[in-house]
Amino acid sequence: MSTERREENLDFDCLLLQVIMDALLGRRPINVKALFDFSKIDAVTKKHLKNVYASLAIATFAASAGAALHLFTAILKGGILTSLGGLGFILALGMTADEPKNQLKRLGYLVGFALCTGLGLGPLLEQVIAIEPTIISTAFLATTLIFVCFSLAALWAEERSYLYLGGTLMSGLSIMCFMGLMNIFFRSAMIYQLHLYGGLMLFCGFILYDTQLIIEKKRNGDGDFIWHSVDLFLDFVNIFRRILIILSNKEEKKTKE
């Protein structure tokens, strides 16, 4: 590393240390309240978002239970049947009217879909555990951090500012699907890496888009928080899956070297 580069890094480290010390000594206190200032969002929409994130938490727990069932029991295993089961649950959820009397039933469909999704992740988790078990916790924490950061960015941003990403994201998703199908025949390592890392970036963008889309839907009268949570759940699962693969690939490469 050149002398100039070392000096730049040293200056940055000193500046960062100074900011931290100022915050600790109270000279430039960090305004924690500002992190949770969502005054741009009205009370009704805030309540809707709480329901969405509560449903998301339930779905995440159900998916974890599904993965645990695959890994530690012989009761259920991920495969074609669980994929078909997940498809059936999501279709049932979409076809059941969003009415108060159907709320528990629809929540049950969401749990069933998430459980099947967790079971579907089971075979991948088995491969990761064979390489390095700690990758799973690292990937989950990384996914949670990414999800929280991008969600907060969407909530802090100007209204509808990320909704314009919709066309770009949908085009990117179509390209990712085409690349995945094409690589079934070509088996190209470059296409695989583009699909892996490109998909990670794409679903990070979907967190921004889906979060603001949920807010906009609620303002237009769509209060189906259970269905809205499905979009965020799929974003979370897709990011988690890709981080798992990326970390396991790096660990395998490290082991071979």
C-alpha cells in the first residue's frame, strides 16, 4: 500500500475515532430518536405497518420451524411435495377474501406457506452445515441487518421516491430468471456468479420498493396486511438464501486453499 493511501486511511480512522469520542463524551450526542422519526407516515399507516411486520415475524418463525423439522426430525422433509404445498397455501391465501372473519384462516395459510418455504430451505441448510455450521447464524444476522437498513431507508425516504424502481426491478427479475434458465444448459460459472450477486442486489432493491408500495397501497385503501407481508417475506428469504450460498462458497474455497 502506498504512503499516500496509508495516510488517507489513518486520517479516516482518526476522524471516525473523534466522532465516536465526541458522542461518548456528549459533545456531539447521537440523536437516537431521529432514527425512529417516521412523522411523514400517518397513524393509520403506521398501525398497518406494525401488523405487516408482526405477520412477517410470524412467517419467519414458521419458516425457521420448517427448516428445523427438516434438519432434526424425520417427520417432514423439503422436496417437490413441500413446494407444491407452499404453492397451494399461497393460492388459498390469495383466493380467500380479506375480511375480519377470515383473518385467522388467512394467517394460518401464511404460516403454512412459510413452513413449506422453511422445509424447502432444508436441503441447502444441510449442505451448509456440512461445510461450516456457523454460516447459518452469520447469514441470518447479515440478512436481518440488510433488511432492517433497507426498510428504514424506505421509511425515511421521500414519499414514492423508490416506487420508480418498479420497472427496473421487474426487468432485472426477468433477466435473472432468463439467466437461470439459460445456465441450466450452459453451466457457466460467470453466469452463475452474475445470477447470485445480481439477485442479491435485486432483492435489496425490492425491499425499498415493496416497503413504499405497501405504504402507498394502504393509503389507497388496501389494508390486507397479511398479503403485504408475503412480499417482504419473499425478499427476506431470497436474500438469506443467496448470502448462505455466497458464504459457503467462500468457505469451501478457503478450505481448498
